[in-house]
Amino acid sequence: MNRIEFVIPPDCNENPRLDQYCSAWISGMTRSRLKNSVSVVTVNGKTAKLSRLLKPGDRVALDWTDPEPDDIFAENIPLDILYEDNNVTVINKKQGMVTHPAAGNWTGTLVNALLWHWKTAVLMHATDPALATDPALATDPALPNHRPGIVHRLDKDTSGVIITARNPETEAWLQSRFKKRKVRKVYAAILSGVPRTRSGTVEVNLVRDPRNRKKFTWTGDASRGKHSKTAWYVLKTFGPYSLVLFRLYTGRTHQLRVHSKFLGCPILGDPVYGKKDTVFSDATLMLHAKSLTIHIPGRRERARFDAPIPLRFKKVIRKLREMYR
């Protein structure tokens, strides 16, 4: 589900229809797509029709779903598996991999890779010899339209731990853990800047940036957006840079990236919320899901899964140590 909120600017002299304004203002949003994919439309907090005439100061909110393909295909993409049993597969997701298929990324995703991996595992452990050697089963990649096993996700350019469910029962179990916030998620990041205190908490509401629908920002209006909370701890500083740990208490889109900017210390290599760094001009997003602690079926105690610090982090830290001995 996607959501966007914006306010009609005061210099809007005409009174456009809501669907006409949205199709012109929102990138990739046509009037036909609005009609077919938008589930909720509100103006000033009240349900509205797409034919509604707008005026300056009107606050508009849209909820819509992206169309999905008729089939999601299994693809033979290598995965760095941290742990696996009959119920879960825990992966160290590489940077650049999208979690699940969506507009613009129908292939090459974690879901595509998991479908291949799980099907291969079934074939390898099949008790029926005919099943294990059936070439049609082994080569036909088309599978029903769904997002199997995905209970949370990481941004495309965020690497690290992600847990997936191998059956519907486990999927429901894990979803309940995340919904009740019974999960401990810790991230590592390299920031362009140093927080004013060694540790602390950011707690603000996040909203869509009215000037750019692909970005989020914070608001002091408690009636708008979604509550977000992050704790931070500075592990080490290197001049104007810092290596920090973040603990997420909520899981909002771009939460850590926006909270870092809120602190005045955007994540190094962030092309959306940061600035081009003159020292690390080729840096990609320095954000890594370091550990995930959660109850999983079949275990009495909570399980903790850790993803090693990636090479891109090590290279930057090595250079920082040389620069700021």
C-alpha cells in the first residue's frame, strides 16, 4: 500500500479536479490508474470523490496499491543464507536487491530468488523419485501471484538481516511478532556528521514530503503522518564522521534515513536525504541491518541473527582511520 499527502499551494489560481491535479502532480500517476488503484481518497480528512474540485489550502491524502504481475517467476539468484529450518529462511540481503516485485522491479528481487531456492530445496529433499527428477518441475519458473514469506523489508540499498517465512503458519506468526513490536532490530550506519550526544532517541511523526512524493520528512503535528521512534548510540567518531548503531522501535519507510537527517547527520552515501560527499564521492548508502532478534516457531528462547559488517563499510572505516588517527 502506498500513501501520499500534500497541500494545495496558495498560488493555485484555478480550481482543478482532484484526479486532474494528481495526474499532473504525481509522477507516473494517470487518471486511469487513479481510478483503478486508489482505495482511499480524503480531502481535509473527509472521504472525497476523484471529481472533487480543489482549492488552495486543501489537504489531500491518497492510498493506493501498485499493480502486480500475473506471475512471479523463480530466478536462480545466489543468496547469502544466515539460517534456515523448515519454517524460516534468514538472509543477509545484498545491497541493491529489491525485497519484492513492484512497479519498475518485477524481476531480480529477493522473492524471485527465494522462490527458486525453496523449490530447489523441495526437489533436492523429495521422497518421491519422480518428483525429484521431473524436468518440468525443475525448469518451469512461473508461480502464482503473491509475495511469499515477506513479513518485513529492507530498502533496496540497505543490506543486512531479513527473515522470511516458508509456510503460511509461520508467516502469520512472524507478522504478529512485528505487529506487536516484539522484534529487536539493530542497524549500523556511517553518518556524515556527529550527533550532539553519544546516545539518545528520535521520536517524531513522519509524512510524505509535499515537494517530492518519493521522500519523507518529519512534522510536529501529532495528527498527521505516522509515529516513529529510533534510539542511537555512537560507537566511534572520525573527525566529522561517526559510526553509530540504531535500534528501531517502529518500522516506517525510510525511517533511519529521515531520522539521521533530523539529527543533522545524514547517512553517508544517501542520494535522497544527504549531500554528495567530497571525500567519499563514490560511497553508496552506508546503512546495514546488523542484527534481528525474534521468537521463531520451534524455539523456546528468542533467536538472534547477525549479518557481518559488509566490505563497503570496512573500506570506508579503514580510510577514516588513516585520515583521523
